[in-house]
Amino acid sequence: MESSLAAALPAPALSAARSRLLVGLYTLAILASAGLLFWCELLFGKMVLPLAGGTPAVWNTCLVFFQLALLAGYLYAFLATRYLSLRAQVLVQLSLLALSLTTLPLAVARQWLPPAEANPIPWLLMLLAASLGPAFFMLSTTAPLLQAWFAQSGHPARHDPYFLYAGSNLGSMAALLGFPVLIEPFLTLKEQAWSWSLGYGLLALLVAACAGACLLWRHPQGDHAAPPAPAPALAVPLSWRGRLRWLLLALVPSSLLMAVTTHLSTDVAAMPLLWVVPLALYLLSFILVFARRPPIPTAAMTRVLPFLLLPLVMLLAGPALTAWYVSMPLELMVLFVACMVCHGQLAASRPAASRLTEFYFWISLGGALGGLFNAIAAPLLFNWVAEYPIALVLVGMMLPASRQAATGRWAPWLDWLLPALLLGLLLAGRWGLSLSGNPTIGFYGVLGLSGLAIIWCLSSRERPLRLGLGVGAVLLAGFLAGQAGVIEAQRSFFSVLKVRHDPAHNFHVLGHGNIVHGFQAWEPGERRRPLAYYHPDGPVGQIMGSLRRSGGSRVGIIGLGAGGLSAYAQPGDQWTYYEIDPLVRDIAQNPAFFTFLGDAPAPARVVLGDARLTLAQDGLARYDLFVLDAFNSDAIPVHLVTLEALGLYLERLAPGGLLALHVTNRYLNLEGMVGRLAQEAGLAGLIRRDKVLDHAAGRNPSVWVALARHPADLEHLGRQPDWRPLSPDAQARPWSDDYSNVLRYLKWLSPEDKLDRPS
């Protein structure tokens, strides 16, 4: 009788001081674990570059591993809380944490050498698992498990521990923003690894303290306590349909995040570190919607989203005429509002605390599937960045349906018929108006004619399917219109390449996003004329003029592009290109697209693979001229411009040879960094900034650096106009495989900087 009476009495609440201590302890531990987890991703991504090669495929593979490891950690937390008592959970978790400490400090398992020919993805996944798998897995388990423990404590807020999730995302954002500003500029990779390992050890102590506090101040009825009555917002029935909706609400923002980042980095403004901004907005949405008192209502974001989504769709569907400072803010606003809408619905449908770890498992699964689709599936399935419009269509469909939406017998049919009508109007109108001879005017005329249908879709925003399909109709019409002039479009893990014909100048142009990798005059008598950054009146013409030697020259080049440098080849020369993307090689060697390689009197050898890896294996190569032409994509392959890389290039340089670096870049001033490397290596250096832009002559502005072991080797260039001594950044630490600082060399688009922009 007494025990029954005791069970019926309310549990004594913790004192205010102990409640604050408990929340502070758990928040600090969750924040620290998230920060360490994110720091680990950024740190290890840099650590594997010299071994695996600095390619997007490497980072995509790392990202897939991180998402799968996170999913495994959430699954472990779900199973542990479901089948183990609280004491058993604590014992197992602390034991696994202690075992993971034996794998520190964080380091790359360098005995795992990359395969020479086979697909490197399985090797890289095994390398990641062997090097940081245990520690990363334990970090993945921390946030959901600690929240589940908090739900069993005696804290008054134990029935709704989801506010701690905001601390997790706050820690992620702190690491994300702090890494390029506070960590990378001041610490080498080795120092970061030791600092991270120390932080991981302190986190283990925090987790142990949280476990002790939970056991000491747990709910008096322990594991057998009846779950507290959920708050009204949490009292939702759990079904497989609900679980599937959790998965989709997590998948769509994850896919949109990666798609926006890819689009901004390739088609809008390929600024270094630009990926930080979309990811920060993605994390911020989690922080806001899972706060105890969300400052921005999800309902308000739901009303705003269609009015941002449709202008963005119109912009993406039209010709690429919009300035980046217009399109970028709009894309980022759509990303943030879409994340707020989807994540807000997740927060509103979160279950009671007893289902917390399962809830996080489905969120993690959705995020992982979104990442897998963008990083792995999309490059295999599409020859263009199709995942962006697909994500936007899904965003429209994920809006919550209004109870006031029309539900008549024709409403479901109209959901399909109206978008089909819109697509037909766009295609038919474009065909008719383009007969005027001006496709741009024609297409925008179509958009005007179809304005009524678009307004109709907006007015029907209570029906998500109709809105999503309307978005898809506009984007599909825009994609079909954008194929004019495109000769070839292909996609690989490394790039999305297009070959298009420029009728105004009769050029074939090779591009990746808004970056031009070379073009060729298509008049039969003009095809051997070097153009773009390699114009004979520019720096390259003077470099090649200083090279001519009796018996032919040996030339090595990192970066193939369209093969434009081969226009300078002479009989008896030996040319070797080092190119990472097989697709670039296939396009450059196809005479239907470009003929530089086929027309050259000296045959060119193309070596596939990351340049540092293949060059190190090509031990017999000695070059009179070695060209590093890998910077004008605006995404700097840092591992190709370090002291270790420079040492490798010098090993392959013949006595008296020249090392030429193409350092044209929109957003980075690389002279000081290259000059500092040359100073450290004891090299002489000259630079020329060619600011001439002449579309008719096919001449683009370019910046080139020439390095040599002795000043005498540069005398010929030094006598040419516009060449001047290289100015090193004397106060900077030279870049190495252990240290780099891209942020230091960011430049603002001043008038002088704009002259360096490639067209």
C-alpha cells in the first residue's frame, strides 16, 4: 500500500540550482560534441588531400562516409535506449568512449596506399573508417543519447528535451565559422589534430559527468517510470506514414543544401569558402525551430516561401543574365526559408521523449539519403545539375497542405493539368517568339504571356503538389530553351562540362559552370591559333618564345582544358598533360569539339589522375618547361601549391628550365602566396598581369608567374615588357601539406581586380 501510494505521488523536482547545473552540463557536452564532429570533418578532409588527391570526388566520398557514420551512431542510440536500461547505457557508452581514446591522436593511416588504377572510393572509405571511425562514431552517438538521458532525469523540462538539439547545431555552426577564421590560419594540421584529440578527451569527461548527474538526479521511478504526459505539440500518433514524412522533411533540405552550394560555386560566383554560407543557414534553421520558444513561426515562413520560390524559378529558367549579387541572395533566402519550413514541420511533429532517438534516426537517414543522391547518384544519372531543380520541385511539394484548399472533384485533376498547361504555353510561346531572331526577347516574352498561369499556381499554393509541378514546368521549359548552341554536355564526378558554339565569333567554347576552360576558332585556317589565356600577345606567348631550343623542347602541363597550349607545339617537342578528369581528356581529343591536340605537330601524352600522385610516379620525366594551369577555376587545389608540391615540380624540371604558373583568379590574389613559396625555395620569380580583353581577337585577361632556379634563366623574360619581379608575402607562413590559409588572400572586386577576371 505504501509503495503504491509513493508511486502515485508526484516526483520531487530538482532544486533550481541543480536544474540549471544539469541543463548547463548537458548543453555544454552536446555543443562540444557537435563542434568536435564538424571540426573533425573539415580537418580530416584536408588531411587526406595529399594522399588521395584534391578532387571534388574525394570530398564527396568523405561526406558520404560522415553521413553514414552519423546514421550508424543514431541507430546505435536508438537501439541502446530501446533495449538497455539507463545503467547499462551508461556503462556501454563510457566503455566505448574509453576504447575510442586509444585511437588518438587523430591521424591518417598512411600505410593504406591508394590504388594505382582501381576506383579509389572503396579504398578511401576504408581509410576513413580505419583512421577516425571509432572516434567519429562515438561523437555521432553523443547528442541523441544525452538527450535521451536528460529525459530520464528529474529535471522539470525532461518531457521535452528537444531544446538541447539547438545546442548541437550551435556547436556545429561554431566549428563551421571558426575553422576558416580562428583555427586554419593559426594552427598546422598536426597542431589541430592534437588540439582536437585533447578536446575529445575533455568531452569524454563531460559525458561521464552527464551520466553521473543523470544517475544521481534521475526520476525516482527510474527505467520503469511511466512516461510523462507529452505536451500537446508532441502528442502525435506515430505511424509509418509519419516516419516517411520525417525522412522526406529531412531529405529535401539536405539535397537542396548541396544543390545550392554546387550551383553557387559553379554557375554564380565560385568564391573560396562560399560553401560556408549555405551550410550556416541550414544549421541556423535547426537552431531556430528547435528552440524552446522559436523566434520565427513556421507558419510565417510557409506563407513567404512561394513568393520567393517562383521568382527564383523564373531567374533560373531564363538566360544567365542576372548579376551574382541579385541571384545569390535570392537563392540563399529560398534555402533558408525552405529549411525553416521543412525543419519547422519536423519540430512540430516531434514525438514524446520516449521516441526521441528513433526520431533522430529518421532525420539522419533522410539527410544521408539526400547527400547520397546529390554526391553519388546525380553525377551517374544526369549530364547536368538536375538535382537543383528536382530539389526545388520537392520543396514546393513539401509545403503543408491547407485545410481550406479546394477539394472538389476537379481539384486533383487540376493539380496536374495546370502545370502541363504552363509547360505547353512556355514551349509553344518560346518557339513562336524566338522566330523574331532574338531568343532572349522571345523567352522573356513567353514568361510574360504565361504570367497568368504562374499567378494561378501561386494562388493555389495551398495545394503543394500543384505548386511543385508548376515549379517543375517552368524549370523544364528553361532547361530546354538553354540547350541552344550546346554541342555537347557531359558530367563526371569532377565537373559538369559543356561545349557550345559561339556564333558571333565562330568559336567552340569549353565551360564548367560560368568558368571558361578554353576556346578555339572554328575557321579551318584559324584552328591552330592560341586563344583565351594563351594568346600569343599575352604572357604565354612570351614564355613560349623564351623556350625554343634546338632538338625540341620537353613540356609538362598540369591541367588539359581544351588543349589550347598545344597550339605552341613544334616538331620534335615532347608534350605531357597531367589531367584528373577523364571527361576533359575525351572532349579535348574529340575532333568534333576541339582539334588543338590532333593538329599539333608534336603528339601529346595525357596522363590521367591527380597531378601530384601521377607526377610522383612518373619518375623519369624531366621538363624544360613545366606549367601549372589549375587555378583559374576559382576553386584552388591547395595541395598543388605547397612547398612539398613545389619540391616535386623542381625534381621534374631540367637544368635551366622554367616553371610557369597560371594564377588568374577572380577572388584570390595569389601573387604574395606564390612569391612566398618561391622565396622559401630560393627561386627567382617574375609576374605579368595582362589586362587586355578583346573578344573579337579571342584574348582574355590573364596573370602568369614564371619561376626558375637562377635569375639568369629568366633574363629573356625580364627584357620583355610588362614583366616585373614577384612580390612575396614576407609576413605569411608558406603553404605546406600541413598548413594553408586561403582566407588571407581573398580580394575584393575593386576596379583593378575586375580586370583580372576571365570572361
